[in-house]
Amino acid sequence: MTGTELGEAVLGAAVLGGAALAELAFYLALGAALGAGYFALLHRALRLFTAEGAAEGAAERPAGGAAARFLAFYLLRFAVAGVVFYLVVQQGALPLLLSLLGFLLARFAGQRLAGGG
């Protein structure tokens, strides 16, 4: 590669850099939003499950009530996350990694807010 070709490559990367950075920030934010929704639904499902279990007594928990709602929340969270990550992986490895990083950052933030460390 000659000096001119190298200069053109660097200049091209600098011009493309703004658009590429915006795209990468989008995938990071997408993962963070997905993670925030995922863990908010998890928190909601756990509160429903434990509140109903405590209200009805530990000895007599109906098989269908709270457990069915907990399972529904689980399937909803899993399906939405799976579809979103499947769509992101179609864009490449870097968008997937950034989305997963955003998802994990949302997890850590949720743990901090919940007081879990």
C-alpha cells in the first residue's frame, strides 16, 4: 500500500467514522433498552409471584395462578430478547457484541438499583 492509498484509507475511515459511531451507539443503546425492559419484567414477575405466594400462605399455593403468570412473563422476556438478538446478529458480530454489552450494562444497573450489589 502506497502512502497515497494509506492516506485515502485513513481519510475515508475518518469521514465514515461519524456514521459508524452513531450506528455502534445505536446498538449499544438498543441492548441497554432491551436489558432494561427484560430485567424490569423479571422484577415485576418476581414481585407478583412472591406477593401472591405470601398473601395466600406458603402451605397452599395454587398450581395455576402465580406460577402461570411467572411462566408467561418468562416466555415473553425470552421471546422478545431472542427475536431482537436474532435480528441484530444479522447485522454482524460487532453490533451483536455491542447489544450484548448494553444488555449486561442494564443488568448491572438493575442490580444496583435493586440493592443487589
